[in-house]
Amino acid sequence: MVGVVRFFHSMRAVVAASLPTTAMLARVGAALRARPFLGACASATLKTSAADVMVQTLIEGRAVDDLDRRRLAAFTIFGEP
């Protein structure tokens, strides 16, 4: 019985610690619903730049310090060619 009580107390601490995160996610969700075009542009930009970083590091075998920053900037600004 003591183990069950400890488990629920620890779960309550986990839930309490995650409340600021859920509040932040709720605010982000509300902002994305209020401005869907801006949210779509931001997510597409993030996806494209992350994809180019992954290609340069995983496929081309470059170190993070040796990334082609001009190419990364071009992909980030203009998207996929």
C-alpha cells in the first residue's frame, strides 16, 4: 500500500511539473488557430531548414561545424528549389 501511495505522490509531482508546459502549448495552439497562415509558414520554414541540416549531416557526412551555411540560408529563406 505504501508503494502505491508513493507512486501517486510522484505522479502528482510529474503532473504539477508539466502544467507550465501544457499552458505554454495551449498558448501556442491558440496563436496558431488565430493565425493559421503564419503558423503554416513558420512550420514549413522550420521543417525545410531541419531537413537540410539532416541531409548535410547524415547523408553527406559533414560535421555540424562544417555545414554549408549559404545553402542552409537559401533553403531556409526560399524553401525547396
